[in-house]
Amino acid sequence: MRALKIKVFLLFIAYVVFMSLNMGMYWWNIAAFRERLTIIDEFHDVLSDILETRRYEKNFMFYPEPGSLKEAQVYLDRAEKTANLLQPKIVEIVGNEAYGSLRANIREYRTLLNSLAHGDKTVATATRRKGTWLVEFAQDLLRQKKLRIHTALNRILFLPLAVMALLLALGTIVYIWQARKVLDRLKYVQRAAEGVAKGDYAAVQQISSEDPISLLMRSAFRNMAGELDTRQEQLIEARKLVSIGTLTSGIAHELNNPLNNVSLTADTLLEELDDLPKEEIRELLTDIINETGRASGVVRNLLDFSREEQRSLSRLDIATVISQTLKLVGNQLALNHVGVEVDIPDGLPAIRGDLHYLQQVFINLFLNADQAMKQGGTLRISAREDGGMLRVDVADNGCGMDRETLSRIFDPFFTTKPVGQGTGLGLSIIYGIIKKHGGSIDADSEPGEGATFTVRLPLLAEGEEA
Ligand code: ADP
């Protein structure tokens, strides 16, 4: 965030500096142009003084009055003075040599005017020529200066246009570049949101650009995914308690049997303690120990399942996962007259997974099947390798589902069960757990024809550690 602020600030500073430079340059050009206009005026003064000198020189030729030549001298002096003052500016345009000849010609022109004033008519032609030379020089100076002013004017007009064009081109490039980035980010948001919605958080990491905004978005998505993950885990725990609740009658039954046996055996012992031979007493006591072991086994199983644990992936054998799960739900199924058929061949490759989570997946699937087979039925569980994955089919011959129900079963809170019996979370939680394991789950069913749930889990490559 801080880096982003600094970037925006630097961009703003760069913009201000650029605009200030541009304005400064424009201002400087205008000032230079104004100065050039003043110089033109001064050059004009030189030309008009020379023209005046010539006018008086011509007057003298027609009406030889000494007054005319005096006036001519005055204007020539003025022209010379101004030319002296303008020396650097004249030199800049015509060069040192031409300026030198201007000075020399003025001097010679003055000498010729003097000679005329002293009545020397022979210099008349030479005087005229000198005068003409001076007029042409001044005119040429003025023309060249005007030419330069035009060039400067073009530059002043062109400069803002060029800057505008440059800004436009830069703006277009930045716009296209930024638009691409925005589109990239939007695509990322779409991908990440879709991924998170499906429980696939890998999409959150895949962002192509590493600029501050993209990184900010990724960290926001990562936080969101983390939060969702925690919520999902809490949901799984809550759902676990719901399944334990559903299992209660089965578990009670499972505990009751060994307890009854213990009680009966203890009664027998108490009544016939004095009459029974030592061997038989030993046998009965062993029975009691075995039955107690059975009961504590049930309790341990339940405790194992209900324990809140951090997720940990380990190398798992699907046959063990299924048999451990069946230990928890077996009695419940038996109570509802649901038979169980397991078809898991030996030697299936191992998978990488979390035992508790996968147990929860299968408990939910088995209990759903159990609830769908109200009049009893058969639960068929089979596993095999299929297309590089481990495929587990859980099939029942219960009530089945229509298309509409089938299309919504993985949605959270979707349930067709009465209030108090269904939460609509079981299958959505299963979906999340399987996705996290890098697998998939599908369901196939027809009304009255039972349902089959197919779980696919990635195999652990040979020699690979979990
Ligand atoms: P809940 O069991 O609390 O309703 P689930 O997410 O486990 O929530 O199941 C959602 C719905 O899917 C159930 O209400 C039921 O309509 C349907 N369903 C799930 N499993 C089966 C099945 N084996 N046979 C028929 N319908 C099923």
C-alpha cells in the first residue's frame, strides 16, 4: 500500500515537473520573440536613418544647398550610432566581416558626402553607389531578421502542438497498458472467485503481474481463502457432532451388548462363586475383560472421530479408511436392516489424505444412504483404480433422487429432509473436503432406483511420501 502511494506521488511529481518545464519553455520562447520584435524595430531605425540620409543626398544633387548635406550627415551619424549599439545583434545575423564592411562603408559614405559638400562633383556617382549599398545592406539585414522571426514563430506554434501530441501518445500507451493490467486483474478476480467458490484455493496464487495492486488483491484473496478455510473447518467440526448425534442409537446399542454381557457374567459369578471350579471362574473373568475391551473399543473409536485435530495428510489405505468408518456406523446400519457389501481388492495403491476428514466424508455418505433406505436395503462400497485416480463408489438401493434434487445436492443448506433431521450441509462439506484432497465427487441417481456417489482421490505415486 505504501509503495503504491509513493508511486502515485512520484507520478504526480513527474507530471508537475514536465508541465512546469513545458510552461517555462513556452514562456522563454515568448520572451525571446518579444525581444526579437524590439530588434526588428531597431534595425528599422537604422534603415530609415539611411533612407533619410539618401533623401537629403538626392535633394543636394537636385538643389545643391549645403543645408541638405548637413541633414544627411546628421542622419548618417544617427544610423552609425545605432549600428554600433546593435553590433552584437548584427554580427549574429551577418557575421563579423559583413559588419566590418558596414562600418567601413558608412565611413567612406561620410567622406564622400564631405567631398560633395566641398563642391567636388566628381564623387557624385560614387556617393550614390555607396548610399545604394548601405540601403541594400540595411534592407537585407531586416529581411534576414524577419526570416528568423518567422522560424521562431513557427517553433513557438509548433512546440505546444508537439508537447500535446507527445502527451497524447504517452497517454494512449499508458491507457492501453493500464487497461490491459485492469483486464488482467479482473480476469484474476474472476478466476480466484470461481476457484474459491469451488473450494479450489490454488487459483488465488495464480496472478501474472507482480505490481502492488495485484499483490494487494492476492493478499486480500489469500486472507479471504484463509478465513473460508477456518470457517469450513468449523463447519466440519459442527457437522461431525451432528453425525455423532445421528449415530447415537447405533452406538448405544453397540455399547449395550458388551455391558449386558459383562453384567450377566458378573451375576453368574456372584451367584455361583463357591460352586464353580477355578478354571470356569477364570473363563468367565476373561469374558468380562473381553467384553469391557469391546466397549472401550467403541468409545475409543468415537473419541478418535470426535477429537478436534489439525489437518494432517498421511499415507492412507482406502480399505482401512472404509473399515474404520464402518466400525462407527455399522451398528446404526444394522439397526435399520441395511446390509453392507464391501468390494475392495487387495493391493490398491495408497492415497494421500487426512484420515479424520475422509472418515467424515464416508460417514456422511453412509448415513445419507442409510436414511434413503427407510425400509432397509444394501449399501455397496467398492474401490478400484481408474484413470490414475482411486475411485470409490458408494451405492444404495434407497429412494433415489429426481434431476432437480440431483442438481442441487452439493449446494450448502439444500436438504429435502424435515426440519431437525437435515441440515443440508453434509454433501457441501464432503465436496469441500474432497476438493482439498485434489479429488472430485459425482452423484448418479434415478427416483426409486437408489443413488451412487463416486469419489475420486489422487493416488500416491510409488515411493512418494505423504
Ligand atoms: P442433509 O442430509 O442434511 O439433507 P446433505 O447435504 O447430506 O444434507 O444432503 C442433501 C440432500 O441430498 C438430502 O436432503 C437428500 O435429498 C439428498 N441425498 C443425499 N444422499 C442421498 C442418497 N443416498 N439418496 C437419496 N438422496 C440423497
